[in-house]
Amino acid sequence: MATRGERCSGCGRQLAIPAGAQIIRCGVCQAVTRVRPFDRWGQAYDFKIRPTGGGYINPNNMLRPVNNHPIGRPKHNYGFNNPLRPAQCIEPPPRPALPSHPVHGRKRALLCGVNYRQKSYSLKGSVNDVKCMKYLLVERLGFPIDSILMLTDEETNPLMLPTKQNIRSAMRWLVQGCQSGDSLVFHFSGHGSRQRDFNNDEVDGYDETLCPLDYETEGSIIDDEINETIVRPLTHGVKLLAIVDSCHSGTVLDLPFVCRMNREGYYRWEDQRLPTACYKGTSGGLGISITACDDHETSSDTTAFLENLSTGALTFSFIQAMENERGITYGRLLNAMRQSIRQAKSGIRLDGAIANIVNKTVFKSDSSQEPQLSSSEKFDIYSKQVLV
């Protein structure tokens, strides 16, 4: 029987499948893939339609997912026939993994800053944001410096650039082996976008996305994938705090509950779950996200807070609130951030025009920017402290 192809469940590369094999291990990412029964039409679809390494097609300027392969790391280290024999990769050529970082530890963080240098939609404050966030985590919140992974487009090492593949690998690293008592932080500063929801699991009919450095060629990272990678693996006793400073970021982690707060500080939890959607919660842990704006809003890259230094409005106001009040609750944090942005609003340059370039499609955007809070579970936001 002729050798046929199968897409790796971990990195998406095409693997050559020997006749009779039922499982195969990728020689690059080491993920184990179960071989599907032979289907000549399915194999033709894999080789001819799916783009190499990306897993997305782009009909009518919308990035659409075309597979549902699991993203998680392998739980076993075995392959077909000989357990030490790696699978043959057809294309692209193997690439080295991200530098190793300590996996176990009570505090761990992934910080991604993308300025999109030399692009018409470039930003100025994203790299500043992650540098400031790193300072807060290390100097104020006790994070070991070697437990923080920072990806920016100022790096010369290609493995430390915020590309789609590197961010995907880093997100897996963030939650790898998480144990009760661990505190995890995910911070992204850059462009965000929206695309039509093709699997009917969004209340508003749109998936929210993050735009990596190479999104024009590799596509964006959609909220479904972010949820599967860093939310669902959270086991009992593990906390994840995500700070996402980008446009259209309100529900970018696809968490089940969104906190709707008015200007007087009164709030209610809004259930985002749909009966037809798959489970979007954790495996017993707690996931909380603080985002720059609602799904239909745009965020800002501004010098209004610091003269001659661009920062993201969300990141700056978050750090400022955390510095000003130790033991701050989520309710007081959200109110303080919104008040800070309102006070500086006269100096904020909203990037709606830039966002529309990224989106490829013009969405109706609000001229305001209100930081949002969402969670894997409901709680009293005025009694629960921000613990990272």
C-alpha cells in the first residue's frame, strides 16, 4: 500500500504514514497523532486544500478554521512499531523548539508584545507594555525572572518573536504541568480582530482573535484555540489571570461569564454559554481575564499617560491600579482602570482606523474604551482580591 499523509495533531505538519500504522509520533513537536482510516477524498483534502503549517483558509477575507485537531501536548512518548522511531516530516522543514524554561513553580508568566514595525498598522506601545508588566511581576508580585517568557518583535532570536507558531508553543508552555497553588499570567499587547463564528458557539456570532506578528501570512489566533490551550487545562487550585490589551478583546478567552458593570459600579454576571456549544470552562481551576474593551470596541495606543512614551491604555491603568493599592479587589481594580482611562481620554488616540486595516472588514466600533472582566466562574468582585 502506498504511503499516505496525516496532519500532526500538535504542530499541523504533514506526516508520512507507513502502511498499517495506527498511531504516529511527530519528529518535530513529539505530538502523538492517531491515524484515521484511509479515505482517499479526506487525504486529498489534507494535502491539497489545507495550507502548510497554518490550518486556516481565507474565504472572502475571513480566516476560517478547517480542522479540530487537539492542541495539547502529548501524554505519552511512543510511535509506530519502534517507540524511538520519529515520524518523517514532509514539509515544512523541522524547526527548533522554544528555549526551555522551568515548568513547575508557583508563579509563571507569558508576555507578548507586538509593535508590527514597518507596517502601515504599526503600534508604538506594545513592547513598552510587556516590559512594564515584567517589572510589575518581578519587582512587586514576586515572580521569579526565569519563570517569565517574553516574546516581542524587538528580539533578534527568531524563536523569541511573537509569531503565531511561537505564541502557540509558549501558551502550551504556560500551562504545562500546572499544579494546585500555581499562579499563571498571560499578557498580550497588540492588535486584535474579529471574524465570523463558523461553529455557532458565540452569542454575538463572531470569534475574537489575537493578531501575531505574521498574521497576514499565517492567520490570527482565534478565541476557541486560546480557550482550549490555556483555559481548559487549568486544574483545581490553579489560577490564570489574562491581561489582553487589544481591540475587540472582551471575550477573547471565551470564558463562560462576563461581568457587566455600569459607571456607578453596579454589576451583573452575563452567561455566555450556549446549549449547542462545547464546554469552555476549566478543569477545576480559575480563569479570569481583564481586557481592553468590549468585543465591538477598539482599544488605544497612547502617550496620554506618560509624556513621550507610548503605552496601551489598559496595561498602564492596570499597572497603576495594582501599584496604588495592595490587596485590591477586582471591583475596585476595574473601577480604577476605567476612571484612569476616562481622565486621560482627551489625550488618547483611538486606533479604530488601524484596527479596520487589520480586520480587512469594517465593523461598527464604539468610540469609548471600557476595560472588561470575564471569568470561568461567578464571584463577588468587591470581596475577591486580585491574586497573582
